[in-house]
Amino acid sequence: MNVGLGFIGAGNHARHHMKEFAQLPGAVLVRVVDIRHIRAEEAAHDFSPLRVSSTLAELLADSDVDAVVIATPAESHRELVEAALAAGKHILLEKPMAHTPEDALAIANAAAAHPELVLLVGHSERFNRAYIDARKAIDENHVGVPRFASASRLSPLHLNDPGWTLGVLDTAVHDIDIMLWLIGDRPVAVAANGVRVNPDLSIFDHVTYQIHFADGALAQGHVGWVKFGDGYPMSGNAHPRLFIAGTAGTLSLDLWQRPVAVDNNLSGAYFWPDDVLTGYGDYFTELTAQNYAFVRAVTEGKPLSIMPAEAYQAVRVAHAARESLTRNNGSLILLD
Ligand SMILES: NC(=O)c1ccc[n+]([C@@H]2O[C@H](COP(=O)([O-])OP(=O)(O)OC[C@H]3O[C@@H](n4cnc5c(N)ncnc54)[C@H](O)[C@@H]3O)[C@@H](O)[C@H]2O)c1
């Protein structure tokens, strides 16, 4: 069975999806809509056989569209998800799930009311072999119980929009989700501080945040939007790093280097768990792996590796960090 895809939003990231899905067995590009019509026109020109819809209703009414890819700013997600579910469409929804916990919860509840439809939130790092191997190292007890995590992510400025409600925390939700996933405990409080480095921006472009967990574990993150020069290595990509200290060892991950290294205190072993660099057979990027997982969830009912409730948690933490950042004095925001 093929999955006919409708794209809602035809901006920067939607075009990556179109490129990936165009090469993916089982996926067919059907329609695209964007409130900036010219973007839909350009996408249809570049990605055959996409056809332009002038309204969302027209796209959703097309019975050849089995699933939609929502790649619009988070502020629009709830309304678009509710419309797509009502029209009986499966959904690949870009992260963050929403710009507020209220909208994220509404989306999770709406998805739960439609168990026959797939809702996958695009936390693409969950499909990145480096993070999957980090999780495997923790599951196999190489680092013991994680007690401290530190993540850093530098994202190219041109890929981001200073108008997003969550600001640079829109980008940080990747690391927030990964640290919640790896630490596996309940976050209870969040604090954040920021600084404006780029004089052209009216928002904090470098932010540090801390997440306190119920069992006393601590996570911290640094997220920054950076104007990389063309000559900078991998200037078009984020530079994500992660460090975990556990009761039995440490783990560090750097997506620009050999991705995952584990140092186990007890055995004295220092190793790279696996074949991270060898890829996915035919599927090499985390976006391809994610989109392939989405197609298989729709066609074969394969379980999702990130559930809506987890994406909601990431929004909750990011939003609390934003609240703390608004005061910019490191105020601790309690999560109830
Ligand atoms: N998973 C990732 O690694 C990753 C990477 C980049 C962006 N993103 C996410 O993807 C989303 C889009 O980011 P982007 O960089 O493509 O932004 P963008 O500004 O380049 O594109 C967004 C597009 O959505 C359109 N749009 C806005 N509201 C709409 C609506 N109601 N209906 C139809 N179209 C609408 C805009 O006109 C624009 O063309 C964001 O949520 C962002 O966080 C995820």
C-alpha cells in the first residue's frame, strides 16, 4: 500500500521532507498548501507530482491524501492537527508539538480520540543512530543510573525564525526530549537564562536551561542560533553534543565526531558501542529513518518510537524554560 501525502506548509523544513519522501518506497507526494501560496507553487514545481491546493479544506478533501506532513510554526499546530484528524488523515507533525503545554495536551488528547490514525511528532533525533546507541548503552547499564546530563546544540541562524513563541527553545526541544528520554524520570522544575549576542536579533540567541528531576538528577542545556560562515565545517547543520554522567560511567556524544563514546568505571572499558557510522542500509539520515518509520506505522501499524505524551512533556519543559527566561534571573519554575 502506498501512502499519499499532503504537505501543510512548504517552507524550509517541509522541502527536506518532500525530498526525503520523494525517494522513500511507499510514499507518494500528492498535494501541498501554504498560506504563502508562492511557496506551494515553488514546491510543486520542484517536487513532481505534487499539486497545489489553494486552501487547507481542498487538500484535506482529497481522498488520495492519506496522511499530512505539518511543517508550519508551532503556533498553528493545534488547529491544523484538529482539522486533519477530523478529515481522517494520519499526521507527521513537526516539533515542537505546540508552542504551549495547553495546545500540546489538546493535540495529544485529540490523537488519543483517534486511535485508528497515526500521529508522529517529528523529534527526528529519536531516529538518529547516535542517540539510539546512547539509549542502548544506558539500557545495557554501561553508565549505571544517569544522574547528570548536559546537552548543547548550535543551530544555523538562517534555519530559524525569531518570531517563534519559544524562540531558541523551539530548537532546544530536541535535546530536552532526548534528556527526558535518557534520564527517564519525572521533571519537576526548570530554570533558564539567556543573552543577546547577535545585535540584529531582538531575542535571546544563546540560552542555558536546567531541568531538575524528581529523584534529584539534573540536566542542563545550551542552545544557540549561530550565523556560521560558509567555510565553517558542516555550516548548514546543527552541532549537537551530549554528555551523561551515571553511577557506573560516562557517555559522550558529538555528532560532528565519532558519535558515541562510553567509559565504564567498573570494567575500565572504553568503547564506541557499535556501527553508528555505518548508517541504516538504504536509509542514512535521521529524517529518512523517521519518515520511513511514519510510513510503516501507517501501512503496517508499526509502533511509534515517540508517543504524543512524550512530545507534550518536551513542550511543557521548553515552555517552563521560556517562562523563566522571560524573567531572565534563573527563576525556578515548578512543574505540577
Ligand atoms: N525536526 C527538525 O529537525 C526541524 C528542523 C527545522 C524546522 N523544524 C520545525 O518545522 C517547522 C517549520 O519550520 P521551517 O524552518 O520550515 O519554517 P519556515 O518559516 O521556513 O516554513 C513554515 C511555512 O509554513 C507556512 N505556514 C504558516 N502557517 C501556515 C498555515 N496555517 N497553513 C499553511 N501554511 C502555513 C509559512 O508560510 C511557511 O512557508 C517548525 O515547527 C520548526 O521547529 C524542525
